[in-house]
Amino acid sequence: MSRLKLFLTVFGLIFVLFGCSNQEEATESKGSVEEMSGGTENSSKSLANVEEMEIESDTAEISVANEFSSESRMVIYHGHIMFEVKNYLRARDEIQEKVKSMGGYVVESNYHEDMEGQLSGSMTVRVPKQDFQPLLDHLANREWKTIEQQTSGNDVTEEFIDLESRLKAKRVVEERLLGFMNKADNTENLLKISNELATVQAEIEQMLGRKQYIENQVEFSTISFHIQENSLSATIQGEDLNTWERSQKLFIETINTIIHLSSSVVIFLIGLSPLLLLFAICVGVIILYKKKSKKE
């Protein structure tokens, strides 16, 4: 009997231990399942956030494209003109005054004087885009001789639309990162979000700078001038022959020539005066000798 009781006791202990082991495994399995469920739920939330951000970015791009579809094209205009004028300073001042009256400004201006005393130089101005062609028409009606004229336009509409789209998308990401940073529960996550936010904000600043540059280039057109003074130029067939200027120049050249010749003659006589004096004495002696010979 004692052996039977001992056997039943041992068997009972084994059964109890086995049952406890199964219960712990079931509990662990249940915890693992719950963890997997929670992880899946978090992953789903993250994917949902990413998809939502992508959808908002795409919506922003479509919105920008629709805004520009009904507007005029964004074009940067450039012009280059080469003039020949009678008076450089007068022409330069007239261009500057006209540009100022249109709300424009002078970017650069310089000139120099050549060996003949004539001036030439260049000037770069910027005027509002609506005054670009009117200014060219005004200058074409002046009495100045147009030697060369070039105009060009650079269409930046697509670049601007793309820039606006990417800027709005970055704004969406910036707002979402700010929301994540407010909800960050530990320092490590806060640092990661802060770094990502700093990168996004730097990209936004670069895009804003490029956007402002494009807008400024579109709103103000650029025109460069090269002005050559030629006050003594003569043309025919009804155009101004510059007769008075040419007469003045010829008169001055004639006076200069006479003075130069007179000076040369005086220098020649003074330089040869000893020989001329000796020659005069010889001639005088010969003349006196011939007169005495005739008297005898």
C-alpha cells in the first residue's frame, strides 16, 4: 500500500507540474499574439500616415497645376541694343530718365573716351515686364542709329509650377513632423524628428529663395545697351551730314597746319642762320667786285 500511495503521489505531482507548464505557454502565446497585433496596428497607422501625406502632396500638386492652367505664361525677357549717337552723355541721361519714369532702375553703367575724344559705353537697366516692348519702341523712334537689336524670352512656367508643387508637399511634411514632435514620448524620437524637420525646413527655404528669384526676373525685364558716340559721322540721302562739325574740324586742322609750317620755317631759318649769313656776305662781296669792275 505504501508503494501504491507513493506512486500515486508522484504521478499527481507530475500531472500538476505539466498542467502549470501548459498554462504558462498558453499565457506566453497569448502575449505574443497581442504584441504582434499591436505591432501590426502601429505599422498600419504608420502606413496610413505615409499614404495620407502622399495623397495630400498629390492633391497640392493638382491644385497648383489648376491654378496656373488659366493664367498667362511666366516669361523672363532680355533685350540687347547697340546705338550710334551724336552725344553719348545726352543719350545716356535720356535713357536713364525714361527708365526711371517707367518704374525701372539702372543696374550697371560705364563709359570711356577714345583717342579721338569720342565716348562709348554700356548700360544695363531693368523695367517692369509690361514696359519692356514700349521702351524698345520708344528708343526705335529716336534719331539714334540702331546698329544691332536682339530680344529673347525664357519660359519658366513649368519650372515655377513644379517648384510650387514641391513647396506645398514639403509644407505638408513639415506640418506632420511638427505634430509628431509634439507627441514624441522620448528623447531619441524627438531628436530624430527634429533632424528630419530641420532638413525639410532647409529645403523649403531654398525653394522659397528660388521662387522669389523667378518672380523677380519675370516681373522686371532686363535690357542692355551699348552706345557709341560718332559726332562726325556723315550720311547721305536726306540724313544729317554734320556739316557744321566737319567745317569746324577742317578749319582747326587748317590753322594747325599753317602754324606747324610757320614754325618749321622759323626753325629752319634760325638753324641755318650762320650759313645764310656767310652766303649773304659772299654774295655782297661778289656784287661789289662786279660794280668796281664796270667803273674801271
